[in-house]
Amino acid sequence: MINGKTILIAGHARLPQGMAAKSVFETLTITAEVDAEFGVVLEASCTLATEQGR
């Protein structure tokens, strides 16, 4: 948290059958820290994102 005025948003879902990532991950989780005043995403994370892709 940069200035104490941020919002943390999180989402969680089960991956559909037949998706290649399902063999590695059962679910997908996405989180984002958003500046409450300007709506700017400060940080984001996804369980499907590899370290190389970040």
C-alpha cells in the first residue's frame, strides 16, 4: 500500500475443462491494488502468470 488510500480487488474461479492450464492449476485467482482516488492499478497478480511473463 503506497499511500493508505488503495482498494484491494480479488477474484477466484474454477478453470473450464479442456483448458491446458487446468492440468497445472485447478483455479484462477486475480488480485489488483487500485488507487481509490484515480482508479489507477498500482499492482496486479494472476496465478497463471509465469515469472518470465511478468
